[in-house]
Amino acid sequence: MTDLVIRSLAVGEEQLFESLPDAGLVGPALLGRTFGAEHRPEWTRVALRDGVVVARAAWRGGPDDDVPSVLDWFDFTDFDAAVRLLRSAPARTEYSLTLPPGWRDNPAVKEAADARIAAATAAGLEFLVERYRYRWTPDHGLPARPGRLAFHAEPDDDVFLAAFRKVHEGTLDAHARRATDESGLDAAAREDLDLLLALPGPRSWWRLARTEDGDLAGLCIPSRTQSDPVIGYIGVLPGHRGRGYAYDLLVEATHLLVEAGADRILAATDTTNVPMAANFARVGYPVTEHRIDLV
């Protein structure tokens, strides 16, 4: 067999990266995305045999990032080459695999997904969670604010940090549980706060929610990415869970984004977080894709 050459993409080699056949069943191509600004050449690797690309991987990051944040593009025609490509990659990040709703019911899609998961696993990654991705638009309706909670802005990041720490206690979110297990509550809370502060959405949109007697019940963080308005975070404090407050928080965040001019809102939650998934459905957020995260 011809020796395998694995290397980073050079500037101007976009056509080489795009030369690998892609049926568009999973990954960025499923969403109609093309290789672009978020995928820098130095964050992109190809594996070649006789000059032909047999595996490729592209990591994505923000415009001001020094290192990539996630692997989201991973395709191959040679399984062993794909495994070697990931094993030799200097960037060790989460792999986020985009899938269509009902992906397990389509044999071709399931085969494509299973192959990528198997290659990533062979390269040393582990399954963490499957997530629902949502895209709300005004035609799905907007429920009235329930009025059970009083919402207010809070400019002090330390107040939000303390709230994050409480929300992480007993959370159903797989990423937060993993961060807490590895680094403790304080570090996990700080990680979420820093990620949300890094979003380009205005900090003034963030809200704390209190009950009629003034007790802190939860928080909601409407925000935006470089391209879309998003529900950045919904969290209910342990002492107030089981009362349906996540619905109130989600409705409030949606209203705030609409009032700011949003005509679409993206959101996500773990498929295993059944209560939060039910709230998204109740508010009118349809599932538009699934995502599997490997770490």
C-alpha cells in the first residue's frame, strides 16, 4: 500500500480539502456549510495517498481564538487513515458530529454516522452525549410570559458565577457534569461563565429570576453567536426544581431576543435532559438536527 502522507492544509489549498467525495448525509455539509473562515488552514489536516485525499478533518474556532474549540468536519474513504489523522493531530478537542432528526431510521445516514464515531473512538475519543438542536422562528408562536417570576439584569459577574455554581449541583447537563467531576463545582461554573462571556451577545441581556418572596430561582442567558441569536443558558437552582420554572426562563429569554429583533433563535439540550427537552417543545422550538459529542 502507498505510504500515507498526513499534513496540515496550506493556504490556498481549499480545493484539495473539498476534493474528498461527500454525500452530505452528516456533518457540516448536511447544513449546507462550505469550508470557510471558521476553518483556518493551520487547523485543518488531510491524509493523502498518491496525492489523493482519503481523510480530512477541520477544527473550528472564533475569529479571536488562538486555538480551535471543536472538531466539526471529519470525513474519510480510508478508515485506518482517518484514525491515524486524528491520533496525530496537535489539537485535542471535542468532536461534534451533526446529524439529521431520525438519523437512526435512515440506513445510509446511520452507516455514515457509525463509521465516523467508530474512527473517532479508535483514535481515543469517547462518547459523551447526544443533543437536540433547535431553531425557533416566529411562525412557531410565542407563548405569553407566565408571570410567576420577576426578572432583572445583574451586571456583577460574580453574582452570576455564584448562581452557576448552584445550578451545577445535580444538573442533568452532561458537559457540566463532566467538568464538575474533573475540576470541581467552582471550575465548572467558571468555565460556563467564561464561555458565555465570550459570545458577542450583549451582557445586558442576561437575567436572574426571583420568586415573589425574592428568592433566587434561576437564570436565563439570551445571547448570540457571530451569525445567530441563541439561548445561551437556562438554569434552575436546586431548591426550585420540579416547579416548571425552566419553562418560564425559556419563555423570558425568547421574548427578550424577539424584542431585540431576532427572527430566528438557535438552542440545544441533551437528549437525556427530558424535562428541558419537553420545555423546548412546549415553547415551540422544533428539533432541526441532532449532535453527538465525543471528548
